[in-house]
Amino acid sequence: MSLQGCSGMALSAADQNNGEVTTDDEQQWLQADAIIAGISPTQFPAREFLITDYGAKASSGFDNTAAIKAAIAACNAAGGGRVVVPQGRFETGAVHLLSDVNLHLQQNAVLSFYTDAAHYMPYVMTRWEGVELMGLSPLIYAFEQENIAVTGDGILEGNGSNSAWWPWKGDWERRSWDYDASVDQALTRTPLFGMAERSVPVSERVFAENFLRPPFIQPYGCKRVLIDGVTIRNSPFWLINPVLSEDVIVRNVNFISYGPNSDGCNPESCNRVLIENCLFDTGDDCIALKSGRNNDGRRLATPVQNVVIQDCVMRAGHGGVVLGSEISGGARNIFARRCRMSSPNLARGIRVKTNSVRGGLIENIYIRDIEIGEVRDAIVINFFYEEGDAGQFMPQVKNLHISNLQVKKAQRAFVLRGFERAPITGVSLHNVHFKQTDSLGILENVAQLDQLDLTLNGQELKL
């Protein structure tokens, strides 16, 4: 292990407008404000299309798929507006949004989605764990649409459970369902990943039987997306998964799902994203920023970039703010601030996960003003995730800054694991304090670690 530390942080030149001297860190955070200001917002005409006017009924056993589709088509044809789901429980299959449509759930409205895969056919262009294919439709889906939204105070119910959707995960170490080998996702996942490595065209990545659970909400190749206010429960798979989209705002959303791979919000290869004022109580990573898996990620070569995460609460989950593991397209200009994380069931606070099969350049990551209550591992950078050092694509971390981080209770402060041939570099820790920690943790092949005002269990720490 080779560690280097430095004791200071340089000051920038005086600001030309007001003569004030600010730290480099503060200057960088002006970029976060600029990203938010640069996001093009959604706008909708003041027109409403009530789904009950198109035949929808809040009746058990009544399929509202066609009625919702008709309301969305009418709204789009009229030039846009709100498609309104009123109070009541409405059962439905896949919902496909069109441009200029705001799907709005009123208070006490529930969209309850079927768990029969037939309701998510025909196949659509989608991405699953960072690999493109023609697969089951996400529960709410949009393809190459502009100016779309899902808003309101209602509930999106995915109905994932130990008897529906989740058993497709397979023989998982933490499964609480009876294993059925005939619906194991490996039957589709393994050949799909093989196709991607062989560069099989996406149009040919089609399976007669597909056991890959669909994400809940996936805008694919869209521009100007808003998801605001709703509660999302019991998702089959990832909850919100924008892919190759621009100008995305996720705000005031409650993410409540404890199933396998119940990641909260996973923007993939997106540009200009704001995630704010959200509650995450999930079975996997709360927020995971991604850019494609292995050969498929390098084929598209589109990083996730210009992302701001702020004022969120993270409870249960595998990680609070995460980059990876499908990060082959890279990540840059990521900002997270004023978040609170705490739960006996929160495994990690700040997490980077990749390997030499994934690769990917992760750069310009700024994290500050974070409060962590109880967590297993506070700060994790792991180059040995899944396959480990089994490829030729070296992961890189450059300019990762963590400042004003307060940790009340952690089993381990750090898990930093680089490769001997590709050590971890470019990480700085400023004003980071661990109040109660069982162990310093693991530091392997860390070549550069800038540190200032770092304490562990009340004692000054020099790594």
C-alpha cells in the first residue's frame, strides 16, 4: 500500500466581479448551480384528459390499459396537457408516454400494474443492466419522446412480491421465494451478455422467452423529462431508469421497494440530471449512476454526466450515492450535496464499483455536506466488483472530492481497493469525521489520497 497525503487546499484567484477569494472547491460547486440552471424544463398546456372519460374504471379485474392509451393519444394529438388518473385503484398493463403528455395521479389515485409478462409485449427497445436488447416493456415507457412527465400525489404500484416478478431473480443468496429454475433470469441474462460481447446487432437480441424483469419507469432517448411527487412501490426491477436522455428532473419522489435489484434512481448515459428532495427506502442502491456494461457501454460510449443530487434522504439500500457498476461509458461532472443517509440496513454511503472488465473513466465527482447516521461502510471505491481484475480496461478515478462528511456510526470507515497495476488516485477528503467506527477498514493500492481535517473516533487520522 502506498499512500500520500497533503495538508492544504489551494485558494483560487480573486473573483473578478467582487474581489472575493474562494476555495477551488467552492468554485467547482458553482458548476452544480450552472447544471441546474441549464436544464430545460417541461411545459404543458392547461388541458386535462381524464382517463375515465376514455373508459377507465376503478374496478377490480377491469383492464384499463386501452383507456389510458387512448387518453394519452388524445392528449398528444391535441398538442399536450395532463392525462389525469383520479382517485381510485386502476389496474393496467404497460403505459407508453408520448410527447407533451404529463401523466398526473391525483391524491389517493393508484395505478396498479399487472404482473403477467404478456401485458408488457410486444418487445421494445430497452436496456437491461447496461445492455441493449428488444425486451419486455418497462411498466411506464417512452421512446425518443420530448416534454414528458409523471407527476402528482398518487401511487404507482408494481406488485412485485415473492410470488410475482421477484422470483425471476433466480437462486439468489437472499431469496425468500421458492426457486424455480424454469424462470431464472440467467436463462436470458447469460446469452444476452454473450451477444453484447460478440457485437450482435440489438435488433437480433430477441428471446422467445424473456425472464428479465422490466424496470418501472424508463424514458429511453428522451428530452425534457419530469418525474415529480409520486410514490413508487414494489417494482419488478429498477424503479426509475432514464437511458440516453437529456434534461431529466426527478423530484419529491418516494422510492419504496425491497425486492432484488430494487435500485431507486439509475440514470444511464444521461446528460443534465437533477435528483432532489427524494426519499429512498430500497432493496438495492438508492441512486446509481451508470453508462453501460462492458462492450455494449463502450460501443455507445456515452457517459453519464452533469448530474446534481441534493436534499435527499437514503434509508435502506446497498449504497446511498453510487457510481457503477455498469460504468463502461464513463461518468463526469457529478455533484451530490445536503443528503442524509442512515439505517441499520444501509450497506454503504458513498460507493464506486467497477472492475477491469467494465473499465470507465470516472472524473470530476464532488460530494459534500453529507450526514451519515448508521451504515456498514462509509466510503467505498472498489475496483474488484464482480469479475475483479479479469480484463484489460483499467478503471480510472480522477478528481473525486469528498468534503464536510459526518459519519455517526460505521463498521468500517473505508473500503478502498485498487489494482496494483491501476491504483486508486485523485481522491481528496476534506473535513471528514467518523464519530464511532469499529475499524478503519481496507486500503489496498491507493497511490494518492489528499486529506485535510480527518478524524476517526475523535482522533486525528493520517492515512
